[in-house]
Amino acid sequence: MYEKQSLDCPQSGDYLTMLSTKSPYDPSCSSGYTMTSMPNMNSYGTMGSMAMSNMNYSPPNMGGMPPQAMSSMGMGMHAASMPPGMNSMNSIASVNGMGSLPPMNGMSSPMRMESFNRAQAINRARDKTYRRSYTHAKPPYSYISLITMAIQQSPNKMCTLSEIYQFIMDLFPFYRQNQQRWQNSIRHSLSFNDCFVKVPRTPDRPGKGSYWALHPDSGNMFENGCYLRRQKRFKCVKKEMMRQSCSGDDDDSCKSPDSRDGCSPSPPPPPPQNHVPSGHEIPETKSEPLSNEHSAPTPVQQHERHDMTPNIRHMQHDIVSQGYNHPAGHPAGHLNHPHSFNHPFSINSLITDSAKMDMKMYEMQGYGGYNPHAMALPPMSKDSSHMPVPDNNGYYKTYAPHSVGSL
DNA sequence: GTATGTTTACGTCTTA
DNA sequence: TAAGACGTAAACATAC
């Protein structure tokens, strides 16, 4: 099974090929960037905003991605949508003057030079070894991240399965091939992960399949800053208990999830906040419209809310208002919410920062290939013995899932 | 018939 | 080393 997958597996280098190739759009990038001073590599959020905040480049073709999606995701440029040969890192460095950034925390000059030399060696190795099209490189995002992006970019924070498919394919050309394989994984992820909830269609919007939304409490799924491998899977505790209790009997309680209470991305579960059904499905009933004084609903949202159950509307309210209830009408209250979506590595940030960060991290950390955990590396240590050591090919030994590039 | 959704199983890799 | 996260395959059920 996996032998077959490895045949067309680009593993590492495809993204890096793109990164290490001179950009035709940025004539200033020929010399690349200097690593003589770098910000703390763990300050991803900071790095992202520092390095990318001034990026106004708009690629001529975003792979069919609607402008709305681009703006809502904060993606001025993304690797998968860049023209072949686009050197995002060099462009970023040039535009933002990366060379003058504050020194890396605790990193001595010899260490910086060592890193620089290592990076140079790696770049040379890359140039020699990898020249494949970026379209074959698997984006450094888990399916959960991709689904989250798709949902987040949608106006209603809800997507149908086909919309999720389309979003991913539009954004990442890699996923335009072997659709059966990854789409099965997408469906599996949606069903398996409690962080995704199924919202039934309203009668006035018939069609196939339900809408999928993010569980309102899933906002800090990526609080550890790793967009690819969460330290803790979001679990609805109550649902989990139901699964266990249902495994042995056919108790009625198994059939009617009634609250999202007990759902938490990480223990301990948060105190009850809303009353939204746990599990994937939200029952449909009629009730009064819900006013939302915090965010002016779009026509679509207004349409959606009409004829919507309290729970659905409540959930949608939560979702639209970034995944939680505003405390006492305080529009900015979510900034202090423990599950705030505005956490630097929250789902919001996943969308606004991750796409900016991924290429940069690969390049700057000198990883020789797709490394989904590059973003979750421990802080740089003063002790060089803790530094990753490249292998004989100049590549660092890092985790590269078997599935990388296997589609 | 096809798309969608659920569930199970298994492999790889990371982390505690 | 066990547990957990993730990816993949596959079987099956259901809805359109």
C-alpha cells in the first residue's frame, strides 16, 4: 500500500524547489536573504506579521480562488497559488528587510553563521536535487486544517462537502489529482473529528449533504501553534461518553445529544457557555429569529438565520462572531476569551497567518522537505547540540509522514 | 448511480 | 514503550 504511494511521492523538496527558485516577479531577490540575524524561530505569529505584513503582492492567478476567500484568509500570496518558480522566501525577505530583524533569541554569532552556512548548503543541495513542479507538493496542512480554512473562509462559516472540496482544489493544485483518495480522507475527518459539526440544510435550501461548521469550542485547537498536528484532538466529552455508553446498550440517551457542554479541545472541559447540541448533527426546529447586535449579517446570513433552529442560529451566531459568545455585548471581548479565536495560533490565525508562514518556516529553518512539525519545534537553544543536524545530503532528519506527497 | 456520511482498521510518526 | 494524532483504505448506509 505505502510502497505504491511512495512511487509518486515527492516527499521533500517540491515546496523548497519553489522557494529556492528565483522569482520572476521580484527582481530584488537574487541575493536572497541573510540569516545573520533572525527573530526567534518560535515566534511564528510575530514572524508572520513581521515578515508578511507588508506583502502586497497579488499573484496574477490564485488558482481560481475567489477574491473573497483571499481577503478573508489574509493571504496576499500563497505558495500553492504562486507561479512556478516564485521564490516566496526571497521575495519576503527582500520586501521586508529580513536582514535587519532583531537577532535570534540567545543565538550567538557563531551559531548564526553555522545556521547560515547550513542553510546555504541546503539551498545548494536543493537546487541540484529538486526541480519538480510545486504542483506535486503536498501542502503542509493537515486535512483538519484545510477543512477549517474552507469553513472559515465561507461567508456563513459553513460549507458543504463539495464546497470544501472546491476550496481545497482551488487553493492547492496538488489536490486536483487523486481526488478519490483525499476526498475520502476529508469525509473521514469531518465525521471523525468532533470539532466539525453537521448543520442540516433548511427546507428552503435543498440539496445534497449538510453544511459543515466548526464547533464553537474548537477555537483553540491549534493553540500550541502547530497547524498540522494538534497536541490534543478536540473531543466532545459528552459525546465521547455517549459513544462509550452506547457501545454496550441502546440507551435512549445515546440518540439525543442535547448540549455541547462537555466539549473541549483539551481537558478540563470549559464551563457551559451555550446550549448547542453536541456531536455532529444539530436537530432542526422552528423558533424566533436571533438578533445579532455584534455583527451585521450578510444577506446570506440573514437568509440563513430565518427559519433556523435556536441551536443552529446560536451556533451560527457563535461561528460568525468567531466562535464564542461575546461577553455582555462587548464587541472586543473575545480578545480575552480563553478560547479566543484571536489567539495567535487560533483557527483565525491558521487562516491569516499559516499560509503566510509555511513557506518562510521551511526556508528559514532549513528543513529539507515537507515537515509538518517544523512549526511546532522547540525553541532554539543556546546549546548547539540541540540543533537539528542535516544528513549527508544536507537535509535535516525530520518527521515526514508517509502520506506526504502520496496522493 | 452518485454523492455524502459513518465507521472500522491499520500504518506511520511524535510525544509523554 | 504506550498513547495519541494523522492519513489512507474500505465497507456500508443513506440521501438526492
